[in-house]
Amino acid sequence: MSVITLESAIGVKMIIDKKEWRLPKPVSNRPGYDMEYYRVYLGNYFGNMNIKKFLDNEKLYDSLLIMRKEESPIQWELRVKTTLQSLLSQKEYSIYHTFCLFAGYGEVEFDKSYHEYYRSKIHKNNLAICFRCWKPFQVNEIKPTKSYHHVWHKFIELIEVKDMMQRHWDQECSDPLSDLGRARVKQQAFDKFKENDPIGVYCNKLRPSLNKYQDSVRDEPHSSTPNILFISSRYAKQPKGTALRLRDGTVIMISN
Ligand SMILES: [Zn+2]
């Protein structure tokens, strides 16, 4: 039997189903926050996982989640960022702090054993530090989504860790993991590039891909100035001064 790693447990979704006896009953709408849920879930479905390692990692991350008095969110981020980066680079993952470090308050009882450990309370301002852009942000409130469970043949309610990141990824993050967020970052980079390109170097470089747009402009009855090419009368049958219009709107002028 293969050993179940901590990494494979990270994607565990919180399933809310009061009738399903195999599932623990969560008390919080935050995956991973509810230690009791994870203890029971991992015990049921990840029986041979290294439970001590799981708890050690959670404690490591939890040791950073308290914002000190008089500390601003940015100062908190600067204080914990290097430690977080080193944990992530060594693949020492936390199940609760999967994509960000959630702010907490109160006491964290690090001396407690696996069955007694509870993390500190969630900070009222819902603040967190994103592991992608390393900026503090406010976590969005989440509601469970309905999903069909193919083994149980019924609809269940689910909460995934990434649900809490959705708004930040979509609207703010500079290195998001959501499709909408990625599209926004691309668009912003493109807009910025255009702003810094007043002489239109970019447009000249990409002329072929812009032809479609130019053609559509030319097709309009009152389009702007057409492209004009001048050809010497020595190379044309038509007399000097003749103007020929091509189908794409380009005008060929026979000159001297
Ligand atoms: Zn971010």
C-alpha cells in the first residue's frame, strides 16, 4: 500500500452533508480551519498518512498567523514572507494555509498534541497573505456549492480551499490561479504596453494580426484615409495620374 503524503491531502474538500454518517460535521465554513473535521476526515480516508507531520506543518504556519499589536498588514507580510517562502520551497505544505496565510488572533497552543490542538481564531478583518503575489488581501466570504457525488449518487454541498481565493485571484492578484484572473493580468499588461508605446512601434511590429481590424475599418463607407501606394508609370500600363482601388481599400496611384 502506498504511503499517503501530506501533499495528496491538500486537495481535500470540505463536504457538508448532515445525513452522511461517514463525514465529520464541520463547524466553520473554512476548509482546513476546522481541525476536528480534518482529524476525522484524514483518519477515515487517509489512514496511513503521517499525522504527526500534518500537525507539525500546521503548527509551523500557525506560528506566523498572528499579526502583532501596532503591526500593519504590510509589516506583518514583510516579517513572515521569507519563512513562508522557505517552507513552500521545501514543500512543507499546510492544509489550512494552502494558498495564503490567514490572519488569526488570540493564543495558539503549540504544546498541544494531535487530538487536542486547535488553531487560533480567525481575524475579524478576514486578512490573509497571498502566496502568489505576496500581498495582504481580504478573504471573500464563501458559501458551499452544490455538486453531484458519483459514488453516493446524490447532490452534496462542497467547500474548496480555492473558493476563498476566488475574488482575490479574479480581481487583484498579479499572479492568479483563476482563468478570469489570468485574462485580467494579460489585458492589463497589454494596456500598459500600449500606453508606453506612443509612437506605435508595437502596432508596426504586429501589422499582420491587425489587418483584420484595418480591413473592417476600410469596409465602412466613411472610413479614414486609405493606404496609398505610388507606382512609377514606367512599370504600369495605365497613364500617369490613374488611381486604382484594390479590394482591401488600398489605392494604387500611378506616378512619374
Ligand atoms: Zn495574490
